[in-house]
Amino acid sequence: MAETVTIRDVAKYAGVGVGTVSRVLNDSQAVRDSTRRKVLEAIEDLKFSPSPAARRLSSGKTMVLGVIVPFFTNASVVKRLQGVASVVASSAYDLILFDVEKEKNREGFITKIIRRQLVDGLIIVSLRPSNEDFDLLFESKIPVVIVDVAAPRLNSIIVDNVRGGAIAAQHLVDLGHKKIGYISDYPNNPFNSSPVFDRFEGFRQVLAQAGIPFRKEYYREGNIDRSSARHLAHELLTLPDPPTAIFAYCDAQAFGVIEAARDLQLRIPEDLSLVGFDDIEAAEFAQLTTVRQSLFESGVIGAELMLEAIANPYAKTKEILLLTELVVRHTTASPMV
């Protein structure tokens, strides 16, 4: 078995100190070009491959990026993560995932990551930090990017959810619907309530502009899953004067509405029009009319912004707004007279 080449072997071969080899490996500018060439030639001749652990120790970095997410099973969160991973895979960094599914698990979580210096950068996806965490993140020296949440003083990528709710409602109004139901996430959820308020705000604005009164009996809220939405849609569709259209806060809830309509032998879109939100992959399979937000792209942009922040720690923070668009498929039509 061939002997393992060490950093000391490289230093001896190149006629330099171990510290100089370490600086070359870590891309330090404090090395003359002629010396750098000698070290690189020695590395090539000896076929030296430094271990990741050794490089981390010598650089004082973890070479790890952390991603904090709520509800890892949520399809929209997974799509954002795929975008993050696609960028990080071609970088020098590893990726570690922190899943926070319960509010009690969030308490002190960000503090622990920051103070233990577990990562070189932190991407927070679809999770609103507490006010105390916001202050800690801002004051820390760790680059931070927040995706899907507005974050003053920090790098953030946000979605125009008000416009998303508005274009969904406008589509149904333009088709001639006046009795429009709304199935929402809980507005005061502990993780990220801003999209909940914003989508509903856009929805209400369009109804008001069209002179259509908002009917409280047409509003329901619940968990963002198919089973809960199925139950809520049953309630709406069995009202004495049921809605002719429903806007669901997310595609997962829209699939629950489809199941409820099937249970009640209602045809979509002939008897009920339906609009979702997110445009996850299953939405195309179901031919669901929905509002598309840039899930994968938001993860890509977030990861790219993170790498920029690490490379330029004193750069001005950015807030990037991603637009939403309506994707019309086969679940919406004019109401039957």
C-alpha cells in the first residue's frame, strides 16, 4: 500500500514551511506568485489530496451551510430545498438540514446554531424568526439569507403573495363568479404567517373592487394538508347557498377540495371552479388552475446570495421580490346559470 502524502511532505518537496502550504490550500493572497506555483507543482507531483477535515481546521471554517426549514414534508418547502441544493452541490460547501416542525423546537434553536458556530452561513426557508432571533442574526458575523420572509437588515427573497391572491380572485371574477369561497392556512401560525395574510389581502381587494361582498360563511381555515381541506370543503359545499368557486391557500388544500367535490358528486369545473397556489408538480398532473410562485428558483437565488455574502461579507444586504403568475388549466370555468 502506498504511503499517504502529508502536508509536511509537500512543504519539504517545495522547500517552504507548512504554514505556506496551508495558505496556498486556503487561497490566501499572502503568498507570492512564485511560491504559490512551487507549492502547486509539489501538490501535483506528489498527488497530494488534503482531507476536508484538515482544510476546515486550517481555515477556521466549517465549510458547511445550514438550512432551517419548517415541515420538511411540505411540497413547496422541498422544492425550495432542491433549488438550494442544486447550487451548493457545485460549491466547496456541504449542506446540513435543520428541521423545525414544532414551535417548542424553535425556541433557542437559532441561538444554538449561531453561538456554537456550527455553520459558515445560514439559509432560513419559510420560517419567520422571533424578534430576538432577528436581532441575534443581524448582530452575528454569520451570513444569513431568509427565503419567503421579509427580513429588514438581512438578505431576503420574498414572494409577491398579495398579487398572487389578487390574480386568483380576478380570474374567478372575470369568469363571472360572485359566490367565491376561500380556504386558508391558520393566519396566526407560529412559523410564517405573512403569506397567509398577504394572499387573503389580495383576494379581498379584488372582491371589493368588483363590488362583491365578502361572505364570512364562505371562509374556512385549517391545516395545509389534503385531509383537513377535504373536511373544510365539505362544509362549504353543503351550505344552503354554496360557493360556485373556491380559492385554496395552497395546492395541497386544493387537492382536498377536489376530493370533497368527488364525494358530493360535483363536477369540476362545471359545478365548481377551483384555484390553488404554488404550482407544485402534482398540480400539473391534476390539471389544476393555480398561482405559480418560483419555488425552485427562490432556493437557487437564496443559495447564490449566500455564497455572495460569504465572499463579500461587507456587501450591502439585498431584498429580492419574486413575482407570481396565474397558470390556467382545467379546474376553472364560468358558473352554470
